[in-house]
Amino acid sequence: MNFQFPNIDEMKIEDAIVWYLKETNKVFSTKNRIAGTFSDEYKQALLQWKLELYRKALAERNSR
């Protein structure tokens, strides 16, 4: 499934981290967990997005 996450390459690292934290708070809130609002596929895609963010942040850090 293709989820519409922000493009990491077009974001500053700080903005991407803020977006990710807001999204995980929403996904794992008690209300949404009980209602089953977000699928396991969405959570897996969010994890993959976070890994890409980690790679970008690490590359930026190493280039400094």
C-alpha cells in the first residue's frame, strides 16, 4: 500500500523529526489503538520512513 508521507528530501531534519513525533503520538494514542484506526501496514510504513530519516540525519551529521 502506498501511504502519503512527507518527502524527507524536501524537509529539514528538525521539521521531519517534529512531523514524525506528532504522527507517532497520533497513531499510538489510546483512542486510535482501541478503535484500530491505523493498520499494521501503516505502522510498518511509518517505521520505514523513520529509518530513512535516520539515514539522512546520520549522513548530514557525518558530513559536518
